[in-house]
Amino acid sequence: MSKSKKTVYLDYAATTPVHPQALRAMLPYFSTQFGNSMSLYNMGREARSVLEKSRQQIAKIISVKPSGIIFTGSATESNNLAIKGVALANKDRGRHIIISSIEHPCIMQSADFLEKHAGFTVTRLKVDKFGLINPNDVAKAITKQTTLVSIMHASNEIGTIEPISKIGKICHDKDVLFHTDASQTFGKLPINANRMEVDLLTASSHKIYGPKGAAFLYVRPGTKIQPILHGGSHEFGLRPSTVNIPAIVGFAKAATICAKQMAIEGTRLASLRDKLVKDILTKIPHSRLNGHPKLRLANNANISFDFVEGESIILSLDVLGIAASTGSACSSDKLEPSHVLLAIGLRHEQAHGSLRLTLGRQTKKEDIDYVLKALPKIIKNLRAISPFKI
Amino acid sequence: MAIPYSTKVMQHFLHPKNLGKIKNADGIGKVGNLRCGDVMWLYIKVGKNKSSKEIIKDIKFETFGCVAALATSSVITELAKGKTLDQALKINRSKIVKNLGGLPLIKIHCSVLAVDALEEAVYDYLKKNKKEISPDLQKKHEIILKSKEVIEDRYHDWTDLEEKLHQKND
């Protein structure tokens, strides 16, 4: 259906292309150096050595010791391990955990699982209209039964950055473990696990120009946690599975590059994003920014348009080669609008017309101009079809 | 979630047929889907054919919804135009889905919405003109009416805005 060959990818929060240097670093580990990191002979030892080197590179970025980095297959797996692994290992201390109401589904549903199958109570903290958690609410929600608090570092949908250090301090003052899902911030924002007082932290490779199939969970040494997979001693016994060496090598390389370019790239993206948001809000009436105006990821724009539906916007943009995403009920497999947009107080129909544009390495000013030219027309056309008009 | 649409669906979405409002419409069907929140308004103008049977002379739609909702709106106007009222009431969801070259399973409810809108428009016309309404159509109307209250409540801010603007224009 494509009328234009131009492609403008603005869904970097969904996934990113692998950095050429990361790809190059990975290639030998698919073919000539394919050894299993558990094998005793030379090829196995080489695999083991590159695995540990990757672990060191990653650990350095969040200022922790390498022994705290557990490589997994995805951020979803890391989050499952953090929630279930910590809750179950500490269940003798109490069966209460606290999460926010805007967590990624893998946190929400891991908590649901504990509630349903292991007799846990879960507190789901409300957020304000910008998506911010009030640290005082965390303090108030902690009981003697509480063993774990999990609050995401920044929202994958609306980009709001949470006050993680404050929450970490509150948790530690009350002797409760603290996990943060940093899938959208690792490699984009400076992270110091000790200074932020986090005990567990999730990060993902494919959000920062590494390959899919690699992620890690940082576990502060000494933290009581049990594996959710069983069958081997890999990754300090916490993640049995043959280790995905090529993906981890690519992840470490991509992370190192991102960490180096973080400040410059963040400033560049924020300036492009600010122009994008400002111009959309000016050019298109009845549009509004979702998430916090300042405390947000540099690459995230999430905007709601009244009177139109998101999937229609997405596929109209797709015809012009623009890739983006929506929190509309129509695009969900449960026909429910985004729980994040509802949590920040949007009405059902406002969540319906939401558009998320996330920028990245390859985004240029021309791409932003192209979207700014196309989008007002698309919204106008869809509003002409809509029974609700302005 | 990636939803694969047929070429036919995309054609109707990108180039919808019979789009807009009919001023002084003989019948209007306003329906909404409770689950996903889509809203469809269908307008009909009734005329007579050579054998002086009542037919849908003109039909137009306005829809707030996803690609499937827009495409089903467009295709039902094509299917109903020129048909007698009885024939129009026979258009069902499988006919719509067939004419669109299929719909993803999760989007079948959109075709139901289009059928409801057409039935409501015909019902509205028959009621206004004090014509006979079949028990079947009456029953369907009552079911639709129930969900309509919920939808109207959900969208009252926007419909209020719409009404205010109309008053301004009138």
C-alpha cells in the first residue's frame, strides 16, 4: 500500500536497529567462536572469558560489581525474575509487594500471578496526571509484610521519569528491597545503582541498539532471590540456560557506545522532540501532550488527539512510511485502552486517540519536518470522517 | 499488536465511500461499541423504485474508530445503496466481512456495529413515519438502545460540543 518509499521510523521505544559496531562484535560468536561457556576445553573457556568481559562492561555503566549482573533473555524475563524471585524467596518475611499502576505488563502480571497463586497482596500505587509516583505514597504503603517495591525508572509509553532515588531511600530506611525497570533508561540516562539505592534493576539490549534476546537483571550481592527457571548453574545459579554469547557481546558493545554518547545524543533528541511536540500542539487543535512536560525521556512524545482513533492514525502514517504506535483500545488484543493513559486520568476516548512517537539514533530534522507536514492532514481527514467535530 | 488487513479493507479505509452527513435525513442510526469505544452514525434518505417499493436512495456515514470500523462503514453504505428497505435489513455481518475480503477475528465486532447502525437508521425512518416495524427489528432496537445509553454517557462532552456548534451554525 506504500505510496512513498521514504521510511521514517519513530518507534524506538518499541525496538531499535542493531548498531553496526555491535553487529560486527557479535558475528564471530555465531560461527568460529561458537563454544558453550560451560565447556571445559579452550573454545568453552574463550566463550566464558568474553561473557565475563561483557559482564564487566555492563557493570561499569551502572557503577556496580560484575557479580551483580545476571544476563537473561529479555527485560520481561528479568522483571519476572525480580518480582517472583524476590517475593518467593522472602515470603517468610511477608507476602506484600508494592508496584505502580503504570508498570509494563510483565510487572503487572507477575504481581497478579503472586496474588493469584501464592497468597500475596499487591498494592498498585496511583500516579498523578503526569504519571509521577509520589514517594510519600510509597512510604505510606509499606507495611511490616512488605518485602519488595518495584517502580519503573521511566515509562515506556508516556516517557515520565520517576523519582527513583527518593523511593530507593524510603525503601532502604524501611528495610524493603527495591527494584526498578530501567528498560527505557539504561544507556539513555546516567544510572548509579548504589546512589539510586536500588537493589535490583532491569535493562534490555534491543532498546539501545543491541540485538534482541539479551537483557540483564542487576541483583545487589547479598539480596535474597531464587531462580524462576531450574536446571543449571549458569549466571550464578539464577538463570539456568545455555548463555547467549553473541547477543550478550552485542548488548555490551551497544551499551558501551550508548553510555559514551549519552549526553550528546540526549540533548540532540530532546531538541528534535521539543520541536515535534511544540509544532504538533500548535498546528493541530484539540491535541495534548501526555506525560510530564519536563521530567520525561528525551526521545519520547506522546500526544492525544480528540475525535479520532489511534489505529487509524497509525495506518495512515504507515501509508506515508512513518512508523509509530498508539495506546488505543482498537490496537490492543484485549480491546482495552492503555492502562497507563487511563492511570494518568485520560478518559477512554482520549486514550483512543493517542499517538506515541519515539526518536532515536537515525532520526534527523528532515524526519521531524516530514511528520509535521503529514500529521495535521491525517488528523484533519480522520476528523472529517468522525461524527465528533470541532 | 500487528493487525493484518486485506487490500479491500485498506482501500475502503484510504478512500471511504459515501462519507459525510445527509441534511434532513429520513433516518439516522447512531450506535457505539461498548468494548472498544468506536462510534458510527449512519444517515439514510428513502425514495421509491419503479415498482414503488421503498428503497435507500442515499446513504452516508460518519465514524469515530479504527481502520476496520471505517472500512465496514464504507462498505455497508455501498451494499445498502439502492436496495429496498427489506433487502437492506438482510445485510448481515458475514456479508460485510466477505465484501471486505475478510477481517481479523478481533475486528469482527466492527462489522456488527455497521449492521446495527443500518438497522437503527431504518428503524428511525419507520418510527418517524409511523410505519410498521417487525418484531425482529423492534427487538434488535431495544438491545442496541441499552448499550447506547452507556456510549452516550461516555461521549457526552463531545456530543455536547457538537450540539453547541450546530446551534451556532443554525
